[in-house]
Amino acid sequence: MKRPLLSRTHRTLMCLVAAALITSVLKAEDEDHRCSLRSVSGTFGYVVTGIRNGVGPVAGAGELTFHQDGTISDGKQTVSFGGVIADETYSGTFTVNSDCSGSFTVDVASPIAPRTSHVDLVWVDDGNGAKAIFTDAGTILTADAKRLFPR
């Protein structure tokens, strides 16, 4: 009787090693698609559109920088509040979850509407973009952002 080239034990061991390698590769790929403060840091340009109760239509365009320490700086935007134009600046803090959802709070310096804004967002396109909604009462505002210098 001929002996098989590989014994049953060797075949089982090879299958276990192959399964472990495939699992580690899939896990590494999955980890590459998780978000973190580091992976979403950078400068983004955006547009905001919607309605603010008591004001009417609101639209704006600007940029902000997310830092690896969870802070936001260099926020600046030009906004139209029902046709009244304002140049504004802001800074604040943000959080990001591994599923790429997150939120931020910014204090806005404005000549006509100083305020604190709260925003929920999700980073998309491997952290090169974001979709957002303002969560303050009386606002129906959404934003679409793109990284100025994609990775």
C-alpha cells in the first residue's frame, strides 16, 4: 500500500495555517478601513445648505482643519443667512468612531449670528470626504465636505 504524500496530520496543519493567514489578512484589511483621529485629520473644504427657523434659507462655503488631538482650527466660512452675507471664523473639538461616524462642536465668531454649532457626520471615501447634519434645534442644515489634499 502506497503512503500518501502528506499525512492527514500535515494536511490538517496546512489547512489551519492557511486559515490563520487568511483571517489575519482580512482583519488587516478591515482595520485599514476603520477611522481614527489620525486617519481623518487634515483640511477639508465644504458647502452647507438648508434652512434655519426664523432666518430662512442658509448657504455657505468654507474650510476647516481636523487635528490628530481632536481639535478643530482654522475654520472659516462665508455664509448667507436669507441673503445677508457674513464672513465667520470658528474652532472647536471633534470625536470620531472606528465606524467613521463622529460629531463636532464649534464656537462660531460672526458679525451677525455668533453661536455654538453641533454637527453629526460620517467620513466617507477612505476619510477623504464627509457628509454632515447640524443637530441644533431650529436648523435643517446639511454639509458635504472633501479633503483639500486627498491621501
